[in-house]
Amino acid sequence: MLACLLAVLMSCNKLPDNCQEARDALNIYPTYEGIFIPYNIAPLNFQINNKADAYLTSIRSKNGKPLLIKGNHVQIGLKAWKKLLMANKGNDLFIQVYLKQDGTWSKYPVIHNHIATEPIDNYVVYRYIQPLYTTYEDMTINQRNLENFDVKVIFDNRLVSTEKEGLCVNCHSFQNYNKTGNMQMHVRGKLGGTIIVEHGKEQKVNPKADGLSMGTVYPSWHPTENLIAYSINDIGQDFYTKSLDKVEVLDTKSDLVLYDVAKNEITPIVTTEGWLETMPYWSPDGKWLYYSCARYVPKSKDVDSDVANAYATIRYNLLRMPFDVSTRTFGPADTIVSAASIGKSATFPRISPDGKYLLFTMANYGNFHIWHKSADLYLMNLKTRKFENLAAVNSPDVESYHAWSSNGRWIIFTSRRDEGGYSRLYIAYFDKNGQAHKPFILPQKHTDFYQKSFKSFNIPEFIVKPVTTNRNKLVNSIRKEAQKATLKQSSSTTLLKK
């Protein structure tokens, strides 16, 4: 064994000889095992938690030299990692760990992964926030480069927020994966308004036009037109004292509107009495608007109390309505997922870029599922209208806030599967046959990042090029007076309820 040890110390290109098979289980985090990874993803750094005197990890594939990393913090060189993955698109990736304990080297079973032939989008934008409602001012909107570990803070809420006059920044949204450079985000509080970034310029608007009953909340940019579909919501929050679900976000009223960015004009889409319409999302061709809708008729004039008592019985279906781009008019709506009929509630519809699949979240009730442990991801084949639970992706805890990559081969979503309190970003491969595969957590440079991070990730959005604005420009825009939108009246769409 002395010769084996000297070989390891003298050369980075040799593995220990005459090693015995490990008798205990390998304990690493993150696991990164049995997954498909993009060939342009950042290194899958991990930490070995088994106690040992020395550590050596081998990472290899069919082509090229293996990568050998010493130590229990397996931090892989970016240049060597990229070279290995680029040379092995479509091949398996093997990881094997060797530990030296009491003078003897042991090797653990090989960890098998697969390098996909399709890349992932270069960037993901997300909100990074403490999951505490008493310190919500401490939040940022970040842009992560998925090919490395670079993080750009697009906006830091503390630049304009104080303890006495706290602001909340949320609902960032991009047009067509930011291919046009157009984005928006909401600001709540004293300096409230909506920041529109268009053609490299920032402007602050107030989409709550005179005559509109509620303010705009959940957005979706039309893929080709300078239009944003919004839900307008009267939102309240109730906090649990015993339940692990922590908080319930409730709508007492919600409708859909269309915002014309160029005209700063709002047009009602659906304002149907007795129904809650929310969370709109355009199809990739811009010909359909999907959304969630629930039947709700208050039993008393005290609507807030009524909703608080009835929240567990409010269940949302998924609907869609056709959109004529030339006339900017909508046709009658059709129910796509009748979730309420099976005792479930569906929300957050997202259509694959090829228009073939509908990805959504379904839970026992409600529409804000980020604290619902019953929340899982579901997939519908839009041709057959059949849907199923994505068992390969889901966990016993919360799955929510999902998005497709621009090529349709990757799904990113938030999950609380690690320890229940914090939502992390997970990525799953979605193959050409419509099958989702085991997800993996977003790789980080430091192997103990998630143990030391006390913030949640939410609202992940893939983008194909960097955000064009920066925090200084956004701060200047937020401090300006908002330009109030005008209201254009139109007849509401007639809904088809199934």
C-alpha cells in the first residue's frame, strides 16, 4: 500500500493499485447519480462526507483523459471539465471515488451519468429571497450563467427599500427567452409600479388604469407582439400556526387583461363574475392563451373571511382561448385540464417550445402551490389530452415554478425536497420521446453552498442572452413617477366551462 500511496502523491494521472471494494455506502452531496446532463453545464462539484485520511475522485468518459481530483471537496477545473464533456456528447460519464482509511485504499461503485447531445440555455434568471415574511426586503433578482458559476445581480431590493418603507420586487418576465431583450418586473410598495425594459430602455408604468378593479400581478409576454397578458388579482395571505405548509396565498378576485406596451393601454380579456382567472401563459406560436380558472361564489359579504374558510375547497382547472394576432381578439375558452373534477387543483401552465406538451403543477387545492406539499409536476400531451404525474421528477415535497428551455430538452423547477424549508433549483432532461428523467440540483462552485445558503430560489426563467439592463438603471427607473395606463373597454370573452 506504500507504493500505491506514493503513486498518488507523485502523479495526478494514476489511481491507487490493489484497492479493496468499499464496505460502507458512499455519502456525497449533491449526489449527481443516474442523471442526464447538458454538455455545456457547469462542473458538478460535490462533497464527500465519509471520513477518511485521503480522497481521490476519478471522472472519465469514452474519449479524453480522466480527471483526477484530490480531497473531499470535489471541485472540478472548468477548462478540463468542458473539454471532457464536449468530446463526449451522447456518451456516459463515470465518477468513481477512492478513500484511504487506516492505511488502506478502498474504491466505491462507479456512479453512472449520461452527457446529452442537446445543450441547455446559457442563463437562468431567478429571485433569491429569504423564506421569511418579516425580512422580505432582503431579496435580489439574479442571472446565473449555467456554463460556469458567474452570477450577476440584476436588481438588489435593498438599494431602494428600507425597514420603514419596504418594497417587494417580483414577477420578472421575458419575451421569448429574452431573444428581443424585452423584460418586465413589478415593484410593490411606496415606489410601486411595473418596470418595462424595451429596446434597451427602461420605463416605469402603472398598468392599473382608472376603472380597473385590481392591479396587474402574474405576467406573460406574447412571443412576437409587444403585448403582455396579465392576471389582475386581489391577493391576501393567511399564516398557519401548526401546518407545515406555512402560508396560504389566496385570491378573493382575479381576472385577465391584455397590456399594449407601445400604447400603455389595458384591455380586459375575461372579467367573469363567479370565476377566478389567473396565471396566464402564451403558447409558443402566440395563438393561444392558457390560464387557470376556478369557480368561486362568496357566501357572504365578508369575502376575505369567506375565502379564508373555503380555501381548501377552491380548485382550479386549466383553460385556453384562441388569439387572433391581426385583430387582437380572443375566441371562446376551452377547458384543457378539468382538475376540479378529480379533486385536484391545477396551475402554472407552461407549453413546450414545440407546442406538443403542457407542463403544470397540480395539488390538492388553491393556485399558489409553493408551500403545498401535495404539489407535483404533471405533463399533458396536447394531441391526446392525456396527462400524467411526472414521477421521475417529483418528490414527497413541493415541486413548483417550472420553465422549459428554448430547445424543449430541459426543464427547470423549484423543489423543497432537500429539507423542506428552502426551495432550490432542479434541472431535468426531457427527451424527444416525451419522457422526463431524474433531475439534479443546480451545480454550485463551492460544495457546501446549499448548507450555508439560507435563501430560497424561485421563479426561474431560461434566457438565451444576458439581461440588457442593470441595477443602477432599474433603481433610477423605480424612483421615477409611473406613467398610468389607459383603459380600453371591450366585451369580455364568453367562457366555455366543462
